Amino acid sequence: MAKKKRTPGRFWKRARTLVLTLACGVTLSTLVFVIFLLPRTGPTVQERTKTKKEVGSFSVNQASLDIQEPDSQEETGLMYEEKNIPRFDFEINEIDLALVQALITEGIGLDALKHQAVTQRKGKYGDYHFQSLVLSLKRRPREAFLNRLQAYFLDWANGASLLRSEQNQNKWEIRVQGVLTHELLFEPAAPSTPPARDQHPKLALIIDDIGESTEEARKLYELFGDAVTLSILPYCTHTSDIVRFGVEQGLEFMLHVPMEPEGYPGVNPGPGSLFVHMDQREIQETLTRSIRQVPGLVGVNNHMGSKFTTDKRAMAHFLRTLGKHDLFFIDSLTTPHSRGTTVSARLGVPMLSRDIFIDNDQNVSAILFQLQKAEQLAKKRGVAVAIGHPYPETLTALTHWSRQRDTTIRLTRASRLLD
């Protein structure tokens, strides 16, 4: 007779069910604790919000930086819409700064250094701009400049080397991580002649985002007369009123043309915007309509545009249109990767670049500090371009600055820096 299988009793069934229920409960509790209660190692939403600084109409997330930056934003005077600069590009920028700083330290005017050509090359670290530079220096200043440049490379550009070309004794080559990035061609300095132009350092003050209130334009005119340059947004409530006021007072004004930022569509540059997907006809027609919004303008600078200004094709269409209207371009440099300088040089469109945003930090003392820095930059370079916005704090700081600014520096219209 076969043995009857034993089945677990009712007690053991209940015990097993209870154990499984407890195990599930512990697992669920652990998940809840990990997801909602365990302290996070990264920043919270509130903390991330605190790391953002509003810059005009765009923002910078400082937590996203992956390169070594100066101790404070005040040291650079620069704020960009996007700050994720590739390491190789950052090192090339360091070389550019070293070249300028070596000239300044040796008391050599920056007009001794000129770009002969800028071309895009492909290297093992990606695409980059190769710069061919011409320096007009006598023998002794040349030696002092090269020694100073070499010292800077040793101090803070460890990946850079400076060597004389084997083919041309008047040419020196700069390599970054073994990649040729710059060539310096020396030519004899021209005989010194008494300069005919004004020797005062010049500072152009441009106030962007004008278009929603005539009061701001009137206040700026009261402070600086016709020496301030207004950059007027198209399609704003008071665009035509401010244009009329500018014409009546003899002010110089520009078009503040909206361009596509990296954050689009989350960040909207507004009506009349230029986008990289547009073809030549669309860019030309859109820009022309905006130009007609601001009759009498002399130039254009960009509102946002961290994506648009990096697109060589789009910038070429944009700058060709400016050329047809006989307008100059001032690159607000909302990204360090702007193609403005390269494309404008090729097309022959007059252009300047912004040196300092005065109101990245909307604090009166911080704005005054940036204005003082702009003065020092103008003294060292002879010219400087500072851009601000019609924030109440900016207008307050400008009121203070107008009474105490360095009067040896000539506040001038932006167009006069192109003379």
C-alpha cells in the first residue's frame, strides 16, 4: 500500500505566508527610505537653483563646469550662456591670453599684434582654430616679449611649447599638447610717427534689452548724453518710441537681434529670432524685418545666440545681410565658441567683441567693480567694450559711476571704436 504524502499543516502554511509578507514589507520600506529619506550626495533642486546666476536673459549653471575656473567671476568679467568648454579649447584660450598679457606686461601696444589668418583645422583633440599672427617689433622688444611668453607658458600653460621654425628664422611656432595652434611671424616695426588719432583710451558702453520702457533710455541720456549706445530689441512695446527718442536726441542705437540659444525651446529668445535651421532666404528676410523695426541703427549685436553664433553657415548668412545694409556687428559673446570673428574677417564685415558684462551679478557694488575693471582694460588696450542691461541696480550703479569715473578715459559711441 503506497504511503500517503504528508501535506504541511495549517500552522506551517500560515507561518510561511507571514514570513513572505514581512520580507516584502522590509524590502518596500528600504526602497522608500533610499528614494525619499536617505540624504543625497548631489545638490538638491534648491541647491542647484542657488548655483545659477541670471545673465541678462539667460543663465549659467556653475555646477556643470568641468574645467578649472578663476576664483571668482569678477576676475574675468566674462559670463557665458554655456560654460562646458572642451579642455583643448580652454588651453588654446590660455595661449591667447598669454600672448596679450605678454604684450601688456612688456609695455607693447596691442596694435603690434595682428591676425594674418584664422583657419579651422582638425586635430587629435577635435576641430580648432589655427591662428597665424604678425607682430611688428624691433629686436629688443621682440626678445623681451618672447622671454615673457615663455615664462608664462612655464607658469600656467604647461602643455604649451614655443619654438623657432626651422624653415623661417623670423617665425615661431606654438604647440599645445603637441598640436600646432599658432604661428608668430615677426616683421620689422614701422618707423614711429606721431599718431594722428585721439590718444585717450576709449570705452564703449552698450545697454542691451532696451525696448520695453522709454524711462530707461531717458535716464541713460541724462547720465551720459550721446556717448552711450542703446541696443534696441525689435517687436517690443516701446521699440518705436525709443527709436524716436534716440533720433531726437542724436543718440547712437543698435539692433539687439534675438538668436537661438543652446537652451531653446526651454529658453525662448523672442520674436524676430534667428535659428540655425533657417536657410539663407529666411535669415535674410527675418533679419531685414527686424532692421526695419529700428530705423536709423548703425550696428547689431546678439541677444542670446549661444547656438546660432557657433554655426558658421548661419553666421555667414547673417553677416552677409549686415554687409548689404552697411552695418557693423558686435559679438556679445554669449558663448566662447562664437564664429563671429572668423566669419566676419572672411567676409569683410566690421566687427568688435564684448569685453565685459558689467551686471552679471545684479548688485550695485559688483557692477561698480566691473565698471572699474572696464576702465583698466581700456587703459591697457586703448579700447574696451562693456555691455549692461537696464536693471534698476545697473542704473543705480551707472548713476554713481557717472560722478566718479576716470575722466581720462573717453566714453564713446560703439561705432567710433571701428574708426
